[in-house]
Amino acid sequence: MRAGAEWRGRDLTAEAELSLNHYGFGVRRGARVSLAYDVDDHWQLGGEAALRSRDTPLRALHHGIFSNSLLGYVRWRESERREWRLSLAPARFSDGNDRLTVVLAGSERLYTSPHVKVDLGLELAASRNTRTDAPYFNPRRDFTFLPSVTVNHILYRRYETVWEQRASVALGSYAQRGFGSGAVGVVSYGQRYRTRDVFEAGATLVGMTRPYDGTREREWRLMFDVIYRF
């Protein structure tokens, strides 16, 4: 369970959140604060600190292990057609493992029409961990290269009411120290409905194939979300 507040100024957005976490070891309290500052029309700086981070692997939580994390990022956005973001995220696990993750992600608009948009995306991610004997996926070092193509199609629009569908395909590679490299594939399809900046809801189906410790695994995810602003 999570509850929080957000404050927005002209160039600054701040969030604070408290959480109650239950993963088999009683109720544990957590917290998160974040700041985002718009330097100008193109550059943004941001940061976040979290106690009992939501990015902790579920298998770690299953063994009673949690993590506290920091995040810092810089984002450059030319317009809705082009943007890049570089982030650095250290995390400290309660079992003594230290993790550092660096991600460079960007998108480039390939095609625009009144009802269809096509974007080319790219994600480069690297991480390292100080422990390899943890009971959760914890590679010593790894690197991901993942280009993607995303198509967004508006099925219906009337004033502020929009019904749209989105499909995405990504194909790249993943390299893990001690286990070589292998292909990564991700496909997704979803639909979303929003009206008057008050209500929106969506559903997305995601399929993925990738190696973990040299063993290829496949998974499917079905996600639903509803947002109501008041």
C-alpha cells in the first residue's frame, strides 16, 4: 500500500510517499522522495531516494532481503520527436550487496500523421554487483543493448476523449560476465482510453525472451491500470 503527495511549481516537481510492505515477514514501512527540476525548455535534472525500494527483486523479498536506493538523472528533450535520458542508480541491499546501474535511453520520431506515430527507441544499460551468492538474480557485471520500434495509433478522438492502441517490438542482446551473451526479444500490445484529463485506463500484454545466468527464459505479463484525478 502506498500513499503520497505531489507538488508542482513552474520549474520544480516534488513528490513524497510512504508505503506499507508485506512480503511474508510482517509489515515493513518504506518511503520515497523525488525532485525534478527543469533547467530550461530542453534540459531536466532529477533525483530520488527510496527506503525499501520498489525496484527490489521479488525473489530477494521472498528471502527477507530489501534494498535502499538512490537515483540521479539528466534528460534532454528537443521536442516530442526526440529525447535522451542518462541515469545513475546505486542501491544497497540488506544482505550486504551493493548494486550500481547506469542506463542511457532515448527515442527518435520516424513518422507522424494525425492518427499514427512511429518512434525508434534505444536502451543501453549496464550494472554491477558486489555479491554473486545472493538468492536472487544478481550478475557480477552485465550489459544490455535493446533497440525498439513503437507504433501508436489513435482509434477514436473527440475533443479530450482519446482511445488509442500501441504496439512495440524490441530485439537486441544481453551479455553477462561468466555466461556469455544472448539475444533479447520483447513484444507488447496495449490499448488505452482517457477522457478530460480526469480518467484514464489501459491494458497491456508483454511477451519477453532473454537469458538469465546462461539459461533462456520466456515470460508473459498482462498489466492493467486505472488513474482517476480529483
